[in-house]
Amino acid sequence: MRGQVDQTTRVWDPATGQPLAPPFAHQGGVVSAAFSPDGTRVVTASSDKTARVWDATTGAPVTSPLEHEENVVSAAFSPDGKRVVTASWDRTARVWDAATGKPLTTPLAHPEEVESAAFSPDGTRVVTASRDGTARVWNAGPDMGALADWVRIAERSPFVLDGVALVRRLPPGPGSQRNR
């Protein structure tokens, strides 16, 4: 597999030198590419501010683009192939569902650009490296669920974080403008 200056990535047969699939196209330069653990998909990172998950045989996109606010400089699959982690110059790394393209975490933020991100061998953590001179380890267990699921759970919770204390949520009605 090779990223190219023409804003594509190609998978090549090493024996014949022929492409095995149509090019995987971005709107900017492709700076990173990796196979899924089972070899059926490819994830690419691009200066067009997206990462993409592709079918390795057909070249068809598997998900919608995984969008950041700045260049995406690194992308990798989890060991089970169910998630993708991306690193971006928008100062975040993000964990995505590799089948749907939905975010699974809030952005993993650094004070400076994130240069790389990778899953631990057991898939329970993500390590990020940033231009701020730090590497950070984040919880990213496969049972964490989708971010939208956690938001729905939090909205139904009888408690809310108010500054630094966990307090009982007020019932809806007059005087409850602090509720969300």
C-alpha cells in the first residue's frame, strides 16, 4: 500500500506490481494509511481534514469521512478492527466506530497538535503523542459504547455535575432553569 502525491492511496500486488483495487481518493494529500487486522479494510489520513475507511478489495468507502477541524496526520485500527483512532493538528485524537464512522469518545485533547495515536495491544487504551512534548494514555475499552448512548444516559441521570460537586437534578418546572 502506498500514499501518493496525487491525493490517493493504492494497494499493490508486490509480485506483479499491479494495483489490486481502484485508488482510494481524498481531496488533499494522503499522509498515513493502515490495514485493518483482518486485511479487509484500509484507513487513510489526509490533509483534507478527514480520515477514511475503505474496502481493501473494491476501493469503496465503508463509512462517511471521519472529520476533524485540521489535517489528520495519523489513523489506525484497534486490534479487533472495530474502532479507528485518528490524530489531528486540530489538537485532538478521536476514536470512531470503524463500521459506522460514528464518534465513540469525546475528543482526546492536547494543548498542541496531535502527531500520532495508536491503540494498546489489548485495545483498552489509546496513546497519543503531541507537539506539546507529551504522550498521554486514554481509556478506550471496547465496551465504552457510542458517545450518543452516554449522552442519553447522562440526560436521564437524577444527578448533574455542578461545578465540582455531584448534585441531585431539579425536576422540570418553575425554578429549574439550571437543568439541562
